[in-house]
Amino acid sequence: MKKLLFAATILVAGCAACSMLPGGSSATDTYKKFAEAWAKGQGTDALQYVEGDSARESVEQMSARNLMSPVGMETYHGSRATIKSETESAPGEVTIEAELLIFFDPPGAYSGVGGAMYVQFRHVVKLSKTGNGWKVISFEPTLLKMDERPRG
């Protein structure tokens, strides 16, 4: 029992230490929360992670649904963000390149689970460390691909 308790203590301490390392950046966490809100079409929620008029304008004008036109998203089935790179562009600034997959049903298609289609975006996002945490200060989404999900 003592060995188990010791192992659990070491595990908890190790996890706490890892979260403080630069690789465990909260900029990444902020990006993932921002991307999830953006993918769901929750503009107000996405904007809480944004600072500055230019970034705000990008988020408002380049929503996932606007970029997907003319295909509509009737039912959202989730998303998955994959960080491709994270670089410190200046002290207190991080640029993240990521791939975002959104799974959805278009009007008239009802998959039930997982979505009948997917859309793939490339995001280039610059975040800045502020007094209120990390904030998106630049956002460049690019639609890469939209297709039916393979069934099998």
C-alpha cells in the first residue's frame, strides 16, 4: 500500500511539473479552446480568446461556416485540432500552425454518429501573453479539403 501511495505521489508531482514546462504551453490550451468554439460556430465564445481589432475582424468574417459555403453545416459532430508547430515568434508571443478537422452533417444527410462529412482547415494563429492570459492576436484560417467521411 505504501508503494502504491508513493507511486501515486510521484505521478501527481510529475504531472504538475510537466504542466509548468514551456512545452506544456497554455498558449496551446487557449488555441484549442478557441478552435473548438470557432468550429462550433460560437463566435461570441471564440471572441473571448481574442484581443485586437484585426484578429476580432478575422474571426467574425472568416467563420468555419462562411468558409465552407455553399455547403451548410446542419449538425456539428465534433472537431479535432492537431498542432503542427508551435514557435516563439517574440518574447511573450507564440505562433501556432494547426490542422482542424470538423465532422458534420450537411442539410439532408443524417449520419447519427460521427458526421457524414468532414472539413479540414489549416490555422495559423499568433497568441500573445497578456495580463488576462494568452490571447489570439492574429488568425488565418484556410480551408484545405471538404469531403464525405468514409464508411465501412
